[in-house]
Amino acid sequence: MLGPGDGPEALLAVPPGEAVPRPLLVFFHGAGGTAQQSLAAVGDRAAEQGVLLLAPTSAATTWDLIAGGLGRDVAFLDAALAEVSQRTAVSCLAVGGFSDGASYALSLGLANGDLFEAVLAFSPGFAAPPDPEGRPRIWISHGTHDRVLPVDRCGRQVSRTLTETGYDVTYDEFDGGHAVTPGQVSTALDWWLGRL
């Protein structure tokens, strides 16, 4: 657990093995979720691939940008990243998330493309970067039977818009609903780490 303990929770999962520089994935949960849910969704696959996983919990029921504007969650993330850098060496950095967390990851990732080399978005609704900077690579997955954020107006539209804007987008649909599947997590991590 990171931070002083009087704010939102942030968990850092460190893979087993010797302390060497490792890739770091920041992963944002969906609306109403927690850091623990992020660990449950992607933690095992991240550990198998030697990836550090930073899972923050939003201060409110969803992330600040989605609730009205950047603020407390971004400040908390900055502090958590600073603490991670004091604890362990990081070789490369990506941001990801599920549902509202995927929209948040896309928005922050595009606004901080000089920091995040890649964005892994599972079932995003939109991307609204305040001021895009840099050109992170983008991986988006979306279930064809998603009833929460329908694939046609969400995943497909977001992918199409970002591609037309000049981003390097990999779009992967799967036969399923509003979910993060272990297979999708493995594929996304392999794509990010250049193992595909």
C-alpha cells in the first residue's frame, strides 16, 4: 500500500524475483470500483510477465476528469508515481483501465504521451485529453455484446477517431460483454512489451 493512509488507496503489486528495472502499468478501475478490483482483473497476468502494477482507487465513485475535471485523482497519482520511483526501478511506463477507467487512461495517456509510451484501454467509452502531448501507442479491446458501453458507439468510434487523428491504434474486439478477460489482458501486455 502506498501513501500515508489517509487518502484514497493505491496498491503496488511487485512480481516475484530479484529487484531489476521492470515495466510499470498504472491501471484504473471502472466506476464504483477499487484498487483491489484492478489487482483481481490484471494482477496475475502482470506478475506472470514481470510487470509492476500500480492500482489507485478514485477519490469519488469515478475518476475526477469524468466527474467534472482533473484534480484530486491526478494529484494522488503523481504522488503515487513518485513513491514508486523511490522504491523500485522502472524500465518503461504504460497506463490502462477498464470502462470509466479505460476512458480515464486514454485521456491521461494522450495528455501525457511524453510519460506513458502506451495506453491499454479495456471497454472505453470515450477519450477526452485536456491537451494531447506526444504519441503513445494505443491498444483498445471491446466486447461485441457490451450493453453498458455499446461497442459501435464506444470502442469502434474511439478507435476510428484516434486512428484518423494519427495515433498508432490496435483495436481488438472479442465475443463477450462489458468485461476484462484474462486472455485480453495477456494479449494487451504482450502487445505493449513487443512480444506479439
